[in-house]
Amino acid sequence: MHITRSLLITVCLFLPAQVWAQPASDNANIPQPPAGAGKPMAGMGMLVGEVSDRAATIQVRLTATDKLVDRDVPGAWGVVHFQLYENGSNEPLAESLEYALPQRDFLTRAKFSGLKPDTQYECRSRIGLNAKELAAGPSSSFRTHAGASKEAAYKFVVVTGMNYAKFHGDKAIDMVQHQRENNSAVPKPYSGPDKYLGYPALATILKMQPDFFIGTGDNVYYDTPDATRATTPDEMRRKWHEQFIQPRYLDLFAKVPTMWMVDDHDYRIDDADNAGSFLPLPATSFAMMLEQIPYGAYDDPAPKTYRTFRVCKDLQIWLPENRLYRTPNAALDDSSKTVWGAEQKTCPTNH
């Protein structure tokens, strides 16, 4: 057994399987929690993303509560100790100690590589204010992809349009404006006694036991309600917090890994492009994408939001990027107008 350390952070642990955790290089010189900081919680659970035949990226956000407080989930200082296990084993294959910091919205993230194809894994966590005071945190299980050479059966679900405000009946929604802009009335909010759990469809998805979940955009709605539209980083973060603290999301993500795309409503506004000086600016929206969604490790200098996954011999999935590279909506409709942009269309990983 060989342990590599970098300053305050244990970055990887190698065992015979040669699985490793990618170090978070900017965790060096970690600031100390403020005086009086309490023990953190992990109210938003664990989220597994970007699973391939060889790797997975896993994140946990430390929180001060496990419920909404004034429609937000305050973050908390602390550490998360990630441990990766092959299903049925009590010997960790790799581990990573990550620090929850306010500049990252108290999110922590570990990328594990060197995994075996078509294998069931479990990631467990321990959380605490510091590395000497850790308690059990959330866990999640996932199955790696089989890869290009192996025939295998996989089930997956594709979801879009998770509108928190409409589901919960936010009274700030302008009914007249909605009718005018959408030529339809606002649908009635869900009224079942289980409303506090979140969208019932998530429970149905969990019962189907998919191998992965794809959110194809509009995962949150920055622009609903329009009168209180999210325009600053803190307001945008709040949209993700209130969404992912719903219990049915926690239950689903504990068993099902995820892939993500962003569309207009979780980028800027309805039908958004990159033109205009209104808030949020494209740079802010892009920063929130990389912060809230586990596209890659935090020290990845340029993670791509367009990518492809070869799940098995008979299944390959492409997740294109349809906001960052598009020409302005108002541009002339000719052969130069594009949604994907030149870089994405010519990238080898998209073919």
C-alpha cells in the first residue's frame, strides 16, 4: 500500500487494482474554518457524474442544515473523505480528502480513475469540520460502462424541464405574463401529500433501476419566476440548492449516476444566446455550470461540456453543447449561423 500526500491533503491511495484519485491541486494552503464554525452536514447527499468504463467524478456539498432555510441551503466549512470500494468489499481501492470552501460553494469533488469496466462500485464518505473529527456521510453506488468491445445491457433515463417554481406553486410567477408569452396558462402546482419529497417521477425512475440518468438541460430555471430571476452567483446557486435537497433526488442519486447538459433556462434566460449585457453574463453562467455540475475535477483547466460516452459495444451517447458556442439568435439565417460552433463540430471526440 502506498500513500501520496500533498501538504494538508491525502490525494490518492494505490492498491493492487491501481485505482487512483485525481488530486485537487488548489487545495494547497487551505484556510482554516472561522471561529465558532459548527459541525457540517451533507444535506444534498452525494452526486456521481461522468461515469465511463474507466472513471467517475463524485461530489458532496457540505451544508449547515439538511433542509431549506429561507429557500436556500447554507453551506458549511469542513472536509470530505471520499473512499471508493468495489461492490461487496470493505477494503477501499482509493481515497481522497477534499476541503469545502466558500469560493466553490462548499462543494467538494473527487475523480477516480483506473476503474474496471462493467463493474459495480460504491463511494462512501466521512465528513467533519477537520480531518481529525470525521463522521459517516452520504454514499452512492454506480456501475461503470462496459466499453466499446463488450456487449452488455444498460438502461438509462433522459429528463428535461425540472421546474421547481411551477411544481411547488411559487406565487411570484406572473400568470398574465406567462399566458402572454407561452400562449398557455401556468399549470396547477402539484398538490399531493408527498409534495415535500419532490417530483413523483423521480420515485418512478428509481423503481426502474436505470444504470444512469441524463439531465439534458433546464435542470433548474434561473428565470422562473421572472420577477425574481437569478442574476448573481449566489442567486443561481440557490436554484441548485433548493432543487437537489429534495428527498427524492437524494434517494435517486444514491443509487443512480448522472450525466448533464445545460440548456437555456439553466444558462441565462429563455432561448438564451451569448449576446446582450443583461445578467447573468455568459462568463458567470459558464462558471456556475462548472461549479455545480461534475463535468470534471476542480483542477481540470478546461473541461469540455460537450463529450461522448461509449457505454458498450452497441451504445454510444453524445452530449453536445448548445449554448456556449452558438451565434447570436438575431444573426442572419445563413450558412454561417451555428448552434454548435466550429470547434465542437470538428472535435474528434464528437465522431
